[in-house]
Amino acid sequence: MKKNFLLLLLMYVASNSMVINAGAQNVLIAKYTFLHVRDTTQPQNVSTEDMMLITNNTKSLYKSFTFDSIMNSTDDKGYTIGENSTQIKRVIKLPKITMEQLFFDYTTKEIVTIKPFINETFGIKSPMQAIEWQLIDSTKQIGNLVCKKAIGEFRGRKYTCWYSPEIVIQGGPWKLHGLPGLIISAVDEKNQVSFLLTSVTQSNDKDVLLPDLTFVTEKKYEEIMQSFKENPNAMLNRMSSNNEKFSVKPTPTNVKSKYNFNNPLELN
């Protein structure tokens, strides 16, 4: 990928060096730039999104900062999009961004995948998958931080990471975790996926909380999505809280997308 967002971190870390112990109650907020080549036939088109990790080292929440910004924005009538069901039409037309969130509980070794859908939020529990990291005897100076190298394979991709032992956080961007320090960068060997830290701050007045959810199995969630695909109007009207009637035109089957999203994050 052409852009190296690690350059954005150099000046920041130089003036904001910190050490967080594993037993501390402080909450760390790390923001990442997520780069992803979704269509391997068009590698020049790189999807870019701002993500954030909120963690206290026993739990963490990973979500899209871009999606949060959109859902907390207001329309021309002053309505907050994420809280007003009359904005469902607009929300459905969101760009290709990450709506789902990941909640990690490092004590129970469990992940909750959080999937917002119209005016309800579903949660799917799954066991946390360990990553067998190979710690490499190599260091790199990034700002005031001396970072170390690690290589690990996860869901069909091999990632090279640089992490900081000075920030003792076992979490990381997306589902990458388990290193003895905060992940500063993670890039897969094909240079199709990368997570690059852009800022890190510390807070003493926040907590890492699981939002209100309707827990379902993966199978049940797929059934709900299939029902919506087959008859979106019926589900929208059933879930609407203000009796507004929706009419969504189905996408014609003969219309081809400009992009071929053939390169998911998880290859197996």
C-alpha cells in the first residue's frame, strides 16, 4: 500500500509516551487506520477506515470510529441518525464501512460480535481464537517507543506486527491480540490488509462496557438476514417504532457491482 500512516504517529508518540501496566484500571483508547484491498482485480483501490480500540486490559471494544461519527451526526432537521428510526432509509445507504463491533473478555476468553441492525443490536458469542505469535529478535524505534517485531498467522493471513512492550496491553486492532504490548502496526504478507496506529490516549473516567444486545446464534442471525433480503419492507415496517411505512426497492439481479469484493479479512 502506498500510504504509510505510521508517519502520523511519530510526532504524537514523541510527546505522549506512556507506560500502562497490565493490572492498571486505566482505559486506553487507540485509534487505527484500517486499509483493505477488497477487490484483488483492482489493487489500486484501497478501502480506508478509521477504527478505535477501547481497552482496560481485561476487556476491550473494537469498533469503527467512522461509523460512530456518522451515527452520532445530525441531519438537516436536527435529528441524530443513530437514534431516530425515521432515518432508516439513510442508514441503509451508508457507504461500505464496518458496522459490527467486537467485544473481548480476556478473562472468559470470549468474543461477542456486535451487529447493529435497523433499531436493534444483535450479539453473537464465540470463543476467542489464540494466535501463535513468533516473537522476532528485531527492534524499531517509533517516536519515543522501542518496538519489537512479531509474526503470526490468523484466518488465512500471515501478519507482521510491530508492538510496544512499553504499553502493556494484550489487545490490538480487529481480532489480533495476545502480544506482550500494544500493536503499533500489523500488515499481512500480501500487503492487502493493514492496521496502523495513528493515536493513543489514556482515560481514567471511562469503562469498557458491553451495550444492550439481543443475543442470537450465528445460524439465527443468518436466518434474520435472509428474511430481510427476501422481504426488506416487511421487516422494516415490523421493526419501525413510529408506524412509518417503508418501501425499499430490491437491487436488480442483473446489475453488476463496480467492485468485486472477493478478498475478505478472513480467508478461512
